[in-house]
Amino acid sequence: MTSTATAAPAGHANAVRLRMRSSLVLALASAAGLAMFFWPLFASPAPAATAHSTDAPLVFVLILPVLIAIVLSEISAGGIDAKALAMLGVLSAINAALRPLGAGIAGVETVFFMLVLAGRVFGPGFGFVLGCTSLFASALLTAGVGPWLPFQMIASAWVGLGAGLLPRRPRGRAEIAMLIGYGVVAAYFVGFLMNLWFWPYLSADTHLAFVPGDPIVANLRRFGAFTLVTSTLGWDTGRAITNALAIGLVGPAVLAVLRRAARRAAFDAPVRLAPSN
């Protein structure tokens, strides 16, 4: 008998196909990531000077095997090939090179717009892996390896994953508008998470600090005020503006290049199985 794989909609590819096994691994990785960010709300924090200094290395050890497991499971299932791995390497290198252009300047971060566009074209699995590898590669390039890195990796992975899960139908200006909106939301989402990873360990000498033992709702209210004052009105808004401008200005051209590369690589070409006797 002959079997033919189902192709993705025109203009979209599945460079890393998410089958049941890899989807389960990805779901477990995301659940573990959420636990990493939110567990301090359910436990007494360590002193501010040691924020995540003991658990971050363990988190880092956990993140990379999950990432490797996703890639290996797709390889073993025939869901990723050498062309997809090559594309992953190229885009990771591009993102690593783009990040230093804006990091540390009023929230101008140039790494996320490419992640959004690549996730849009190559699918959620590719976007998730690219988010991890891009931040890891850029950290090595900029000497930015620290206890914050695993948190940056998982947050960026979710951005790429979400871009791949956006509705497939819009094209043209409607698609760019949708991606701009997503880029803005993703900017504030990343800021929210990256504030959350260290906020419980700040000094308690302020009414915006985490209070061990208080109800979760009360602590989250303080965290919302802390984020608004220290991040949303500055850094996160700069990141959102950067994403919106980059996607609006170069998004159409980059999407066209990525889709042309996807067509030439034929990630979604039908897979025919040899007849069985």
C-alpha cells in the first residue's frame, strides 16, 4: 500500500513535525517551565543575594535534555531531517548575531521578531526549539551565561511556539497586522516572566516586594504593581515597539525569504511508503 503525508497549508511548513510523542515531551517541558517561574509563590524564598543561585543550575540541566529529547524524538520519528537541522542552525546564528545590536538599550531587543517570523513559517515545534537554541547561542556569544539563562530560554521557546500556533488563514496585510499584535503581546509576556523569576527574592523593604506566607492573590497584586512601575512602562514597552516596527518594516520580506526556503527544502513534501506484501 502507499501512504502520503498531509501537507501544511500553502505558505507554511512543518520543519519539526509534532507527533503525539514529541507533543507530550513539549507539554511536559512547558509544564516544568511554568513550575520554574511560579514555584517561589508556594515556598519561602532564599535571601536576595542567592536568588535562584542553587536551583538555576539544576533547571539548566533539565532544560537542555528536554530540548534534546524533542529533537531526537523527531529524528527517530522521521519528523526532522538534515535540511531542518541546517535551517535551525542558520536561524539560531542569525538571532545570536542580532541580539547584541539592541540588548541593554531601553528594551530594544532584536532577537524576538525573527523568532516570531520563523515560528510562523516553520511551525510550533521549530519555533520552540529555535527559541531555546537562539538564546543559548546568543548567551555564549555575549558572555551572558548566568542563572537567568534557562528562564530566558524557556520564555523565548514559548514565544516561538505561540507564533507557530497562530491561525493559518490570514495572509498579506492582515497577516502582518496579526504578527505585529502577537509580537507586542509576546514582548510583555516575556517581561512578565523574566520579572517573576527574580521578584520573590528582592528586599522586603518596599510595599511592592514579595511577602512569604501572604495569599497568592495579594502577592500577585504586588507583583503587578512592581512590573508596571519597573518594567512595563519602560523596558517591556521598548521591546514591544521594537517587535512591532521590525515585523511591520521587514516582516513581509523576511516571510517571503523564509517561505521560499521552506518550499525549496520541501519540508512538507509527501512521504511515500514502499508497497507492503
